[in-house]
Amino acid sequence: MSRRIAFLDFDGTITSKDTMLEMLRYTFGPWKFMLGFLLNSPFIVAYKLGIISNHDAKQRVLRFFFGKFPVEKFNAFCLDYAVRAMPLVVRGKALHEIGLLKGQGAEIVVVSASPENWLRPWCDEMEVQLLATRLEVKDGRITGNIAGQNCYGEEKVRRIREAYDLSQYQQIWCYGDTSGDKPMLELATFCFYKPFR
């Protein structure tokens, strides 16, 4: 029997919205969320223009909102968001596809640039594996910095190859929706771009 593995991007692929933005809005409310993005808009614009990296722009925003947060408090916010709000942005067609893949005996892995802190509860509930961005913790507090590299673009491929021997799989299914997913999609025997819309 052939072995199958499926790698799915999360934000925009499994979900209809970016969960980092939704998590910030849910946790801090609309006014502080809008103020934070207004104050950080120069860095967001610089990223959109290709002046700074996705990694650097994300760190700026995370440091503003969560720098020096106790990790227990941060993880409690993440769990609350994952349980109460995240299901509202998960695409029904994505859930159906995950069910089909499970029925075919495929291993399923979410591969995401979002921090693992708010994705882990959902992935555990769905009984799927997770490769995601990790956040730095010092002295029991979130610094807002990324530990290692942002799980985006070629880093998704590096993390996949580090965790899985792809030569052991006869079928590799990949799902994504942005240019940051294209290196991962190139690993696939079956790839799907913006599949659940």
C-alpha cells in the first residue's frame, strides 16, 4: 500500500482569514488593534514594498502586541482564540478535504508561518501534525521575536525535509494559497493552489 502525506498551509488555505490578524483583533479589541497597526504601518508598508522581510515585519508587530507577555498568559489567550474564534474562519471545504485524506490513510501536516501557540490546540483537536513558526521565550516571557526562522517560503520546505523523509512517501499532497507556499507546492505529486474557495 502506498504511503501518503499531505502538507496544508493554514492561513488563507484552511481558513478564510489571516489568523494572526484575527487573533490580535480578538484579544485586544478593534481599537487597540487598529492603533497597533497604525503605529506599525511603516513596517507593514516596507514589507509590502519588499524593503524588509516577512520575518522582520512579523517580529515588529508581535513585539508591539506581545513583547514581555508572560508565556502562560499568552498561551491562555491563544487557547481562548483557538477554541472560541478560530472555528469561525475555518473553511468547510478544507475540513471536508482533511476528512477525505484521513479516510485514505494519509498523514496530515499543517505547515504555517503563524506561531504554533494558537495553531497547536486546533491541530491537536483535529489530530493532525504541525510545523509552524516558533516564538522566543526568555525568563518566562514572550519577547515577540521569532525563534529561528519564520516558517514561510523556503523555510517551509526546510522544516518539512527536516521532519519527514519524503522518499518514503509515494504520494505527496500540498495545498497553499500564496507565493510563500509555492516552494512547498513544488514538493508535491499532487498540488492545489487556492483549493477551497
